[in-house]
Amino acid sequence: MAVKKEYNDDSISSLKGAEQVRYRPAVIFGSDGIEGCEHSVFEIISNSIDEAREGFGNKIVVTVYSDLSIEVEDFGRGIPVGYNKKEEKFNWELLFCTLYAGGKYNNLSGDTYEYSLGLNGLGLASTQFASEYMDAEIKRDGKKYTLHFEKGECVGGLHEEHYSGRATGTRIRWKPDLEVFTEIDIPLEYYKEVLKRQAVVNENVTFLLRRQNGRSFDTYEFCYKNGVTDYVNEIVGDKAMTSVQTWETERSGRDREDLPEYKLKVKSSLCFSNSVSRKEYFHNSSFLENGGAPEKAVKSAFVSQIDAYIKSVGKYQKNESKITFQDVDECLVLVISSFSTQTSYENQTKKSITNKFIQEAMTDFFRHQLEIYFIENKNEADRIAEQVLINKRSREKSEKERLNIKKTLQSMTNRVKKFVDCRSRDTEERELFIVEGDSALGSCKLARDPDFQAVIPVRGKILNCLKADYGRIFKSEIITDLLKVLGCGVEVKAKANKELSTFDISKLQWNKVIICTDADVDGFQIRTLILTMFYRLTPTLIEEGKIFIAETPLFEIRTKKQTYYAYSEREKNDVLAKLGDEKIESILRSKGLGENEPEMMNLTTMNPATRRLIRVMPDDAQKTGQMFDLLLGDNLEGRKDFIAKEGSNYIDMADVS
């Protein structure tokens, strides 16, 4: 037994300097993976944004180099780096090498930054500590200053030289350290998404993204002259059912009576659409992925005012239930950009705010604005009320259907007719064969390995799931039996029926689901219809590689010494060519799985060591889906055109007997 070390007074230690971040990056950045690395980049960008918002510089350049280093340049006042008498340290030491040091603690007095993204004095120092190296160049007060850091430590101190140029600002280049983060290759899409969002909430500030591509740079520019208003117009395009509204307010308040008063500015833009839905919340330029106070305010105000309007115009049916935010959410496009001189973020990642005053002020503001809007725009108010009620009634109908499906698909407690289970309960080895009819069931039942192979027959031709609605699909005994045996429920990705989804892949009872049909035209059609069912009701099973097709032999070629199996005309010809002058006793064409001997079925179709399986691959799922929709869906004209154009290529395969 290992001897445990003594736990005493000397066992306690504290992290110092760069160790505070390098040993525990997730505490600051929320993760030591790519998400944390992304957040460290945003910390540097946010400092430049704060400068631009205060009116110092209107352009920010972000450059991503091929060695995965990043550079952020702004044209603000330049970071103060001189000696700080109050702190008795140089400012560059405070800002680059000290956690909880910065110039944004006195927002309430408006000394330096009234509304800022940075609050805690953590971002610059923590990103420097987490870097392999960092270089900074600062232009201010007629001087150019440079600093170099390696793994959290300054190398060479502050360098100063005369600068006669007029431009001021800060340029920082660094490389995130793989000793700190598990991954540092930040996707281009992250930069594009972040800079676009920052352009939305920082009107007239240009964000230029440069990404090194060989010896040149690919460039992307983002600028929204009218901020959130332009952005909402871009989102909704020509699909708006109401005009785009832009509402602004400025208020002051406090989160608690004994706490100081602070300022709040809100600018919002919104419209309603029956085909587009989007909600985005920003506070002090930070995208609030988890919402918080603004989201709670929106939910309360919009449900309250739209419900009040529906009641006032008598659009509710007798005893009809009240709308919910989900009903509003489906037709609302809304972007809110708010700023406050005091902000309570959930944590350093700044994905949610919790200020009580902000929530109460926004709730009151949106209730008031919606009330006026409905009075002044009655036609639009009526359209909004009607669409919200349509969403509500559709949701309630879908919920009823979902509950009915849940009852219908109650696992194996309701026994499925003619389903033959296997002995094993280990889902890592269990295989389900879907076979064509009762005769094939008999052959497969005798040919299988009962320890891990189960069989279920499909009786007759399965319903075309691309043409039928969900009500008809779930009345089909063949389909519901298959879904019961699968055990994982169904997934419905269409927006109008998303509440029907009951899918949970962890409840799938099988490692492999194998479609096993005759090697003829009827068999191919049944196979296609089964695949169509999976494509519409459980597409994740295809994406996860759980669906297979068993190849069944088309010909049995017997000689005196051996029996050969061919799975196509071409293979038959190859076998015959290989046999040469050897006497062939018989060539039999398969009449169907039900006619095959169990030994043959085991050898050719079911034995893992000798069978042929085709995994249905998700690589080309979009093209497969388009072809399913064309050939099996409701696009009659498209199908006619396809047959006219391509039909001659398949005439030899047509069953016209």
C-alpha cells in the first residue's frame, strides 16, 4: 500500500504570477480547450473595442498568421506604460503582469471608460500569462514603446524611442501556448462571427480581419453604419411581416437600495416574420450567449403585452390557454445592444448578466414600447397576434401528437408481432436484421446466431415516408413496430413538427441495423422505402453509421467440387471465366431469401466472417436526401423531367414483365 504524504502546515501553497493562469486557465477563460483559447483572444480585442467606443479610433485590425499567432491593432490613445506613483509601479507591469489591475474600475464616475467590456482587470494579463510569447507596440505621447514576453515573463523590460508620427494606438501580437491550452488553432469562422457581431453593436467602427494565406492575406471587413437596425434588416431580408422597429432608452437605477446608482443605455431593433426567427443580446459589446437579464425581460414583456392585445381584440377561442414565449419566439427577430456603467456578469466569460435593475428597466421599457406600437400600428399588431396564435395552436397540436407517439412507441413492453429477439443484452454486439416477409423470416431465423442476431419481418411494402404526413406514418403498424424494436424514438427536424421529436440515440438497442431484402426489383424497392423511413424519422442513425445493407447472392453456381455465389451478373461472368473448362453442374438464380437453405443464408448473408455488408454512409447525405425527395417525394414535375432525361440509362434494369 502506498504511503500517503503528510498533510501539515507546509502542504499549503499559493500560485504566483503567471502560474495563476498557466496552471488553471479554465478558471479565467472557462476552459483549457479551444473555447478558452478563443476567449483569451476576445479579451485583447475587447480592450481595443473599449477605446473605439469612447471615441478614440474607428478601426480595429485583427490578423491571424499561419503560425497561429494573432495580432490586434487599434488606433486609440495607446496603453499607458509609464510610472504610476499611486501604485509605485510601472503601468506596463500592472497591465501586462498583474491580475486585477486596470483602468475600468471607476465607471460610475466616468473617469476613463463610461461603458466598457473590460471590468475586472484580468484580460490582458491573463492572455499574456497564457501565451508562448507576446509582443506589444504602443504609440502615445510622442514615443513608441515596445515590450516582449515569453511564457508569462517580461524579457528585456520596456524599450522607448522617439516617435514623430501623428497616429497613436496599440498593437499586440502573441501566440497562445500549447502548454496552457489543449488546442490553439482557432477556426476562421470564430473570428468572422465575433468581429461581425462587434461591428453590429459598435456603429461606424470598421473591423478588418486578415488571415495569412501563403505570402498574402485574405481580408474580411465588417461595418454597420446604423448598427442593430441594419443587422435586423440583413437578417430578415424580404421575409418580414411587419416593419423594422428601432427603440432606444437611457435610464438610471440601482440593483439594491443601499448600492450606488448607475446608468443604462438600450438600443434595440426588431420585427416579426413567419419564416425567420432570431434573438441576440449584447451588453457592453459582449455577446450574451446565455442571455440573463435582457432575455428574462424580453420574455416577460413580450408575452404580457401580446397576450393583453389578443385578449383586447377577442382573438382567443373560448377556454383557450394563454400564449407562451415559445409561440412569440418562433416569429420574432430581435437584437438588443445595451450598455451600463456597472455590470454583474455570471463569470469572466461574460455570457450572461444578472443585474436586477437592468432586467426591471428593460421589462418596463419593452412593455411600454409594445403598448404604443400596437396602438399606432393596428394592422401590424393584428398580424402579430394571428401569427403567434398560429404558432401556439400548432405547438399544442404537435405536443398532443408527440404524447401519442410516446405512448405508441413504448419500448418492448408491447410485444411486436413475429419479432425474434436474441439472447444478448449487450448493445455493442446486438444486430437487428430487417427482412422481407415471413418466408425470409423463417430462413433467417434458422441461419442466424441466436446469441446476438435478431430478426423482424416487413410485411408487404412499407409506407413512403416522404409523401405521408406524420399522422399517417404513425398509424402504420409496420413502421411503429420497427421503431419499437429500434428503441431510440424518432427525430423530427422540421420546425413545424419539432415537438414530435422523442429521439435519444443512447436508447438504441442495436450496434448494427441491417436491411436484408431479395436481390430483385421488388427487394430493391422495399430496401429503398426502409432507407427512406430512416432518412426521415431517424437520420442520426445514418449519420452515426448504424444502418447497413446485407448483400444477398443473385446466383448459385455449382461444380462437382465446390459451390460459388455471385452477387451480380458481372460477378457470375467472372466466376464462369475463372472456372474455365471445369464442368458446371448448375447455375441457379435466387428466387428470394425465403427459398434459400439456412446453411447458404448463414454463409452468404449472416455470418460476420463471410457475409458482405454495405454501410449506409452519411458523407453524401444531402445529395441522397435530394434524390429521395425527387424520386419519392411530391415533386411530380421534377420526377418527370428526371425520368425523361436519365431514364434511358436504366432501361435494362426496368421490370416490365
